Amino acid sequence: MEPATIFPVVKAVHELDYLFKPRSIAIIGASQKELSIGNVIVKNLLHYGYTGSIYPINPKMDEIRGVKAYATIFDVPDEIDLAHVIVPSKFVPGVIEDCGKKGIRAVIINSAGFSEMGEEGIALQNEFLANAKKYGIRIFGPNCQGIINTDPEYKAYCDFTFTFPKPGNISIVALSGGVGAFIMQSLFDLDIGMRMYASNGNACDVSISDVIKYYGADDETKAIILYTEGLSNPNEFMEVAKEVTKKKPILAMKSGRTEEGAKAAASHTGSLAGVDISTELIFEKTGIVSFNNEEELCQVAMAFATQPFPRGNRVGIITNTGGPAVIATDELVSAGLVLPALSEKAKNILQETMLPEASIGNPIDVVATGGGKHFRSAMDVLMDEEGIDSIYINFVTAPFTDTDEVARNIVAVSQLRKKPIVCNFMTNMSLDRFKETARILKEGGVPCYSFPTTAAKALGALYRYSKTRSRAIGEAQDFNDVDKKKAEVIIKQAKREGKQFLSADRVYELLAAYGVPVANWWLANDVHEAINAAEGIGYPVVIKGESESLIHKSDMGGVAINLKNADEVRSAIEKMKASISVPNLRFLVQKFLAGGKELISGVSIKPGLGHLVMFGLGGIYVEVLKDVVFKIAPVTELEAREMLASIKATKLLDGVRGEKGINKESVIDIIQRVSKLVTDFPQIVEMDLNPIIAINDMVYVVDARIKID
Amino acid sequence: MEPATIFPVVKAVHELDYLFKPRSIAIIGASQKELSIGNVIVKNLLHYGYTGSIYPINPKMDEIRGVKAYATIFDVPDEIDLAHVIVPSKFVPGVIEDCGKKGIRAVIINSAGFSEMGEEGIALQNEFLANAKKYGIRIFGPNCQGIINTDPEYKAYCDFTFTFPKPGNISIVALSGGVGAFIMQSLFDLDIGMRMYASNGNACDVSISDVIKYYGADDETKAIILYTEGLSNPNEFMEVAKEVTKKKPILAMKSGRTEEGAKAAASHTGSLAGVDISTELIFEKTGIVSFNNEEELCQVAMAFATQPFPRGNRVGIITNTGGPAVIATDELVSAGLVLPALSEKAKNILQETMLPEASIGNPIDVVATGGGKHFRSAMDVLMDEEGIDSIYINFVTAPFTDTDEVARNIVAVSQLRKKPIVCNFMTNMSLDRFKETARILKEGGVPCYSFPTTAAKALGALYRYSKTRSRAIGEAQDFNDVDKKKAEVIIKQAKREGKQFLSADRVYELLAAYGVPVANWWLANDVHEAINAAEGIGYPVVIKGESESLIHKSDMGGVAINLKNADEVRSAIEKMKASISVPNLRFLVQKFLAGGKELISGVSIKPGLGHLVMFGLGGIYVEVLKDVVFKIAPVTELEAREMLASIKATKLLDGVRGEKGINKESVIDIIQRVSKLVTDFPQIVEMDLNPIIAINDMVYVVDARIKID
């Protein structure tokens, strides 16, 4: 084949267009050897019908698979948009330099032998990256599969995989080529089209975030599938994902969620995988629909490819068989959907149109003998029903029914795209008559599943996306009343003094500067001062021994609670002095708050991401039940509210057994102020507010620890 | 076709052999009308190649689908083992009478119009049942699909469904024909053979338990799939299931697990469905492997059809691609499996046999270029490895590999049946070369999945069964020290007095008779008696007002705690007398146990099943966190032990924050004694021991309520 010389009309407008919409491709390291990557890529481009020009580069060959080969890229008479590089790693920096000279704008490096191989590989990678930067080349890979664009205008199969998808509107990006390939294969098996595909291996330049941003801007991509084992630049990712999910759904799976899984992940890629919750939190914060079962993700994608999103959680079921409706109901309800009763108007219509043995309710059972017109009427009724947002259909192909007619009616209603429809289509596909029924449904864009639970999960996922899209997470509050100057002084001072942990008085001052309420306190140097402080604060008080070198106060007898008068204060301090021999022992005097609820909050830092803010119930709840929740800072008011609502023992906050509930608004305020503090001062690497006591409508921090870096 | 006159050699030995292994079948109500049930059944028997004689019965026809028809069963010249009845319900009692006279031993009533239709239908059902009993006929149905036996000796397709399974070793029993049919279809689609099938509709005679017992005794059935929406005779079911699961696995799904699902179930069947936990508890007690996703159940069945069961939870992974191993690891670990490190011996062998770029560990990554001999060596090593019980394989068909050779090696090792193997086989089946690879694996009996999570779930399920089979649940203890006589007197007396709730003194006496420790108590008639009792018991005490009409004591000021001396006792009693105006107010004096842990236990009754025994942590744990667990009585020691271990806050029982743990053995003893008490006295319909206080190594019931019927 001679290279085509007529380029597609559309000029590249986005930097990554050179990668995803190349008008010409050089394969540097093309080979005549069957099954070698340098051969398979040429074969795939040809087989898939790439519309641009193919330039195999090989100094020893005249042609590869019938396509004229060139000794070097400089011999190619045309411009080259994209180059595949399949040469040993040590030659790659030089090749990239050449690519720059030739004016190539995008390079897919399929070769391995870089950052995944340790020091030497990293050095090579840095070397070619520098060359790429010099010439403004975007690098995809190295150690990667490549990209695929099914757009009939390009048909760019720049990959050595072996699945040839039909065009569609789902785009895939996967860290692992192995997983990416089987997701692509699975969409293919499910007869779902694909738009674009990208698996970027070491991802030294073009990142998953870049690809998602590109897919986000691509009008033909209706939904994005993401597989990852960790995120190397979480902030960049969040920035991008937040914007993209406003426009279209991202369905994502992150593996390595168990300790062992993370170990397996770390051993096969250089990514930042680890057993942490931050990826899940990022998905939540940015509105990504997350999965931990890749089969479910692929199945669900079928519904995302064709269906509109439901406005709410109210589903109507149409069925022509009993049991599967029971199974579907279980799963739909588990996914947060509800089955409202039908309106009188709807029931009256159905009374007229259904068979006498039909069951008129939700589910509507049109019974096995119900035909196209019965399904149609049930669908019409649900489409018109104010109180229904989506439709679930069980369709078993009873032998005595004109199943094609049923299918045509489902398609007709589905194509109105008024409300989402999913169909559990139970049939025997080895029978020709039902194959035809399946074809009608499929070509009509009805997402068909073989199991009621699977179909119900798909509808559940559509609902999850619509819910996440309408969740007004808002912006973090700005809090004009915080004293940032004072906080800065405290932190700088501690830093200057070389302290890792702030002293108790500084901790309380810092919290107070940010409007976080702390129990009244005084740091006393001696007994007299302590008694004075206690009188001022009001008995009973608690006294804590305070010194640079005291970390676990209660373990060392450094805490005395419920001191009711001067004598008790004196005796407590004397005991402390006797038992604790540290220099400069001082005494923190605080109001003793008996009763009340113990809460905790805290902050930890995740490299590359920022702070995670934690909230939970204190004491045994955190110790035994691990009843805490996390959000990524900055935490908005809505998120703080969600934190209170999402701990397991949330009911305790409202009061049980006749107790009064706590002042939740105060807690919501504290969480946001803590978030503001650590967002303003990234130097804070750890913070524990433990306990926070909620008592009589008041909420105070009673003990706290702050670590800076 | 002329009816065959040569019967199979094997004579029926089991009553249900007439149903599942009929040598001749009459279709009463056979019809020439295409798609009618009376026609489809004849068609299916012919199509599937039924080896016995077919006798269509229709007074107006000479033949049905080429088979000679008879006017009545009495005109049939042969014996008839099984009859299908497809006549209007009102004629059924008469038909059954005729069947009896003809000597037919099993009847499948496909007709509807019986118990599912209310009063009139129930009457009809009772009528034909009486006739059946008279003649010793077993009735299958009515309102049902029927049975299928794929055994080549019978090929009995006595059903109007449209899936024609190949012979295999999985047998299915389903309450819902719709669900049964799609499970059968799903096994067919997965190319898993099936042994027998039964969907018994109203199940007026042959029950799910009967069928499971039959499958249990059938040597060719290796695993049983059960779908139900509830159990009409739970005790019979438990009896059967307990025995069968010792021999072979039962994989079960019960739908109607949400309130809405149960409503949907109730509307389409006359079963005992309800939102309850008892079916799950029955599954647990009898060793059934339960699922709540029918797609997963069917997928998993593939592994049960061919693989041995693992001896333990230690899995070795072999992979030729990274990402899918990460995903698999996550799921395997979630399922309770572990990935042990390999022995030095194993690693030494692999060092020799693997490619240099392979990763030697667990997972063993043979890398994409690894071929048959690399897979083989990895498998051999894991098969020989002491510390490995099962093998998980990721096999992606890399284009540069002889995938058939890999497949042949997997098959060779798998056929040793030494340890179970599951395979995640990632390929493109539209390519002929990989179709052949798939064929080799499939015909070799290797369970192949398209997703790593799905394959991992299958291995997880094999492990669940092996774990459940080796769980020595034991028998409930007999407790020779209980005073059954005394308990009987107390209960009879209360019954005679027409009481629903036992009085406090009787409650404590009853518990004491069964060795359940209760806090020291005295029921006093007046202040003096109360003070005497308090002195005897020892201060501090708690006093509770006691009268027939007092149920919620604390709400009415009927409880005074922590009374430290006679004065406090006097004043408390005077207050009670003043505030509570009920006749015969008496005063229960008990030791006041401050501190300690509040536990609760209780009992409720489930009609048809017996008692459920509950255990949990008291107070807010039960109120807010619902941290309780249930078991079906009689509870064995192992089960009682599991109850303590399976509450969420189980760590609290061991003591946290330096506290001492509670005396668990005492609690385990109490649970078993409670179980023994209600098992001995089914008249007890409700019991609450709330709280039970565990303090200083002692455990006492402090308050209790017992309701009898």
C-alpha cells in the first residue's frame, strides 16, 4: 500500500489531537517479524482502516506488510503527526531528538526499560523527556500499549492489542494495559461501541488527567471508563475530574484496595499505589461513580452509552414473570431507589389496557401472555407518570408471545429518551426467533442484561451519577473572622524553635485564632497560679502536666480530673511534681466538663493530595468500632454535614434514650474551621482534636495536638 | 411415532424416581395447538429425545405431533409412571382419581387455579390432594413448570421451557419458574452442563426439601442450585439441607431480602416470604453457600461443576499480566483467602524455569511472553507447595504466545484434581485461534471467567463451602443440671392463671432452674421486708416496683437504683407507693451492680421454624448500632462462641483501654442455657434478658421478661 497523501480536512486544534487524531503516523522500529510489536502495530493500523498515512521506519527494509518503509524519519517526504517508538530503551533519547527535528508533535513510546527498571531507566527517561520538552513533543508512555480512536474519520488503532471495537461513545483510560484491554474486550463482547482508548504505562508526560480532560472536551464521548491502581498527581486529577463529571459521567475502578492488592500493584508498576482511602475520597469529592467489580463496571457502561439520566430515585417496574421482579426489587432498593405506588390515573388506564390476570401496581406484571401492546401501555403510563423517574423491564421471551413486537415497542418508547430504561432480557439466544428479538432491542439502543440483579445495578449506577451531579458540594467557606496573622506567628515561632509539636498553649491559641472553641484554660507555672486560674475558670477543673517532653500525659500520671477546690488542685499538682521529673513542668488548668459526648476530629496529610480531615465519635467508638469518616480538605459545609450524617452511630448525635442531641451546627463549623486552618497552613501535617466534648448545646475542644513540618 | 415398549433396565427404587426417571409419560390435556403447554411438552419430550414412552391423552385427537394419542389414560396399553396434567383446574380432582386407578405414581400438575387463587382454589387443591393420598400419588405443582432430567438414559424434558441443556452435574431447584428458567439458561450460556431441574410452583406435595433430598442421593449431582423466596417448612428443610451439605454443596439465593422485595414476592406466590433473617440463618446453620447475586451464583457454579474443594484458604496466583492480578488479589483477600509467600524450594525451582523478566513470588508473574512450559512449571510448583491450597490463573492471550500450548498445560494440571484451579481467561473470542484455546480449556474442565473479580469470587465460593463443611457445629449441650420439672410447673402455673407475661419472681426462678445466673433478689411486700432483704443481699441495692400491670417500670418511676442504706430504701419505696397506683404493688430488691458491661440476650419465635436466639451489647449498642446477632435454636457451643465473636464491637468483650475483658465462657454458657430453655418449652414465645451485666468476672441477668403462649 502506498501512503495516502490526502489528509483529513480537520486540522489539529488541541495538543493531544496529534496523539488521538493523527493525520500521519511513523512506526520507528517497524519490523517484518510476525507478532513483534513493530509489526503488529502496522498490521492493526491497516486492518482497522487507518485513514491517514503510515510510515514504517526501518533502515534495513523496503516495506513492512506492503507499506513502503523509510530508513529514517527524515526520509519521509511528509509531515508526521505521531510516532510510535519501538526501539531498545538506550536509543530512545536520540530518537526523540530526531522526532523533534522532524517536527513530530506526539510520540507513543511502546518500549520498556525506563522508570519501571530503577535508576538507570529513570535517567534514560529524564534524558528523553528533556529532549521532548525542547521540541514541544508530548510523550505517551513509555512502556505502554498506546491509543485507539474509532472515529471513522481517523480509525487510528495505535496499539498492539487484538480487539477491534466498533465506534461508540464510551472512552477508556487505563493505567494497566492488561486491564484496559479486557475492559475494551468486554465492551466489545457486550456489543457496546467504544470511542477512544488510552493505556499510558509509565505515564511520564501525558497523564491520566490529561487524557480525561481530552475525553471531557470530546463531544462524542458520552461516558468515560477509568481504571487505575493509584494516582500520581491527585490534585491535578481532582481539578480535571471535577470539571469533567459536571458534563459527563466517569465510571472508575481503583484496585489495590486491600493491603495484599496494593503490594501486587506496587510490584508491577511505578505508581503511587497504597492501601489508602484517598482515591475513594477523590472519587467521591469529584463526583466519579466508583466500582470495585470490573465486570459490573463494564455491564453498567451499556446503560450509560444510551440512556438519559434519571431525575430522581423513583423507579417503575414492568415484568412478565414474577421471580425476577422480586430479585430486581431487592437490588434496586439496595441501590437507594424506591418503588412508589402508581397514581389513580395510571391505574385506571392500566385497568383498561392490561389483561385481566395482570397485576396492576408497582411492579406492573403484564403476565407471560402479555404482548407488545401490553408492554407499550405499561411503558406509556410510566413515561407519563409524574412520580416515576426511570423504568426497569423484565422481559422473558415466552414462546406464545410475539416477542419481536414487544421488543419494537420497548425500542419505540426508549428512543423518546424521556426517562432511562434498562431491560433484563431473559431468553435463549441459540434460538433464531429470539436472536431477532435481541437484535431489535440492541439496535434500538435498549441496554439488555441477562440477570435481574445486573440490570438493576445498571439503573442504580445511572441514579448514582444523577445524584452525584446534582449534589451541590459548594465551595469551602472563607471565614472572615479567622486571625491568619496570629496563626502564622505561632507556627513560624514553633518552626524557628525547631519544634515538631506545638506546646499546649500554642495549640489552644492557634485553634482560637481560627475560631475553634476550646475549653477555658490557663497555663500555670506553679500551684498558686493554678489555684488562681481554677478560681477564675470555676470548679471543677482538670489539670494536665505540660512540658516539651510530655506526650502521653495520662500514661504518666500527668492528668488529674474533677478537682473541686483549691486543696484538690494543690494536692494534684504536688503529686505530679513528685511523679514526673521533667524540666519546666507547667500545669494546664481547664474547666472539667463531666458528661457530654466525646467527639474527635483530626487531620493527616497525603503527599501530593493535601490534607484529609477526619470526624468521628470518640472513646471506644473510634477505638473499637473505627466509626470515623474522612474528607479531603478543603471541606465544604455540605461535606461537613455529610460527615456527621455518615458515621455509623450518627443517631447518637441526635440524642437517644431521651437525651438531648448535641449542637451539630457547632461541630459542622469546627470541622470547616479545622479544614480552613490546615488549608491555609500546609505546614500542619497532623492534628488531633481528641476529645471534643459536646455538652449542653456547647462544643469545646478539650485536648489537642498539632504537629508541623 | 409409536410408543416405545422397551423400558430402561433400571427399575424405580425411590418414590421420586417416578417423577425424575419416568419410563413412560402421559400428557393429559395434550393439544395440537402450537405453543399451548399441552403441545410444547410433547414437542420438548420429542425434541430432547426422551427415551421412554409418550402417551398424549386427548379424546378428540388421534395423534399429537405424530405421536399416537389416546382418548383416556385407561386406553393406554402400558403402565404409566408419570402424568402431566394440563386441564382446567376444576377437572383436576377427577383426573387425579383416574390417575390413581390407572396406577400412576407421579403427577405434574401444570394447570393453575389453585391455592394461588384464594379460597375456591385451595378447596380444589385439598380435593385432589386427598385423591392423590388415597392412591399414593406424589403431586408436583400445581401451577408449575415441571422437571427435567438430562441423564442420557432418560432425557426427560417434562417442562414447557425452551432451553435444552447438555448433561452435567449441577441440579437446580427453584420456587420461581421464571428464575429457574434463567438460571438454567445461564448455565447453558456458560456451557456448564446440567443434571436435573425442578420448579414446583405451589408445591402442595413434593417440596423443595424433597427435591433437595433426592438430588442429595443422586450420585451424578455434584452441586445443587436453589432459588427461593421463602421456606414453607423450615424445619423439614433444615433437616434435609444439613445432611445434604455434608456430601455436596448447595448454592442458594433467597430473594425478598428488602421489605419491598418481600412485598413483590408475596404478590406473586403463596409462599411464606417476609423480610426476615431466618432464611439466611437457616442457610448458615445448615452449611449452605448463600448468594445475593444470581449472576455470581451461576458463574460460581462453573467452578463447583469441575473443581475439588480447597483444604484451606491459601491461594497461589499465576499471571501473565500485572493489573488483573491486582484486581484478583483484592477480591481473593476480601473473600478471606491469603497469599502466602512461596517456600525457598519453590522459589529455587522457579528461578530455574521462569523467564529472566518473570516475577517470582505470589503472584508468580510468568510475563506476557511466558509460554506453556512457564505456566506448567508455575502450576507444578504450586501443586507441590505444602502451603498452597488453591490456584488462581490470569491468562491473557498474548498474540506472540502459543496459547493452545498454555491451555493444554493448564488442562493437564487441572485434571490431576489435586487442588482447585480457576482461570481468568482474557481473550478475543471472535478470533479463531483463541476460540480453539478456549475450547481446549473448556473441554478440559477448567472453569474460565472473563473478569479477574469473577474468577476470584468463584474460588472464594469454593473456599466458603470447604470452610462450612469442616465447621464442626456440634450438637446442642444437654445440661444435666437443669430443673426441667420446676420450669414446667412455673410455666403451667402461669398458663393456668391466664398470664401472658411471667411475674418477676417467676422469671428469675425459671432462669435459675435452667442455671442462668441472676443477680440476688427478693420480692418484698413492704418496706420492712425490703430493708431486711437489702441487708441480706448487701448494699447498694436497686428496687423495682412489681405488679401484674407494670410493664415499663422505669418510665413510671418504678425503679430506684444505687440505694446505699435502709433510709434510702424506705424513701424510695414511699415515693413509688405515692406515684404508682396499682393494686398489689410489690418490691423487687436486687444487688445494684454499678459499672460492668451491659449485654443483652433474647429469644423470639418464628412460626414453622422455632426460636431465634439473640445476643448483643446492650444500651446504645443495640439501640443505635443494632449490634446484635441471631442464631436458630438449639444453639451449640460453637455457635454461641461465634455469636460473641461476630458482633461488631466484639473487641469490647476483651476489654479496651486497659479494662479487663468480660467472662466470655459464662456468657457462652448463658446463651446455650437460654437456647435449651426455649427448646424444652416452645410455649415461650418471647424472652428478653436486658441487661445482663458482666462485671468482675461475674455475669448476671439483671432484668428479664418472658412471654408465654
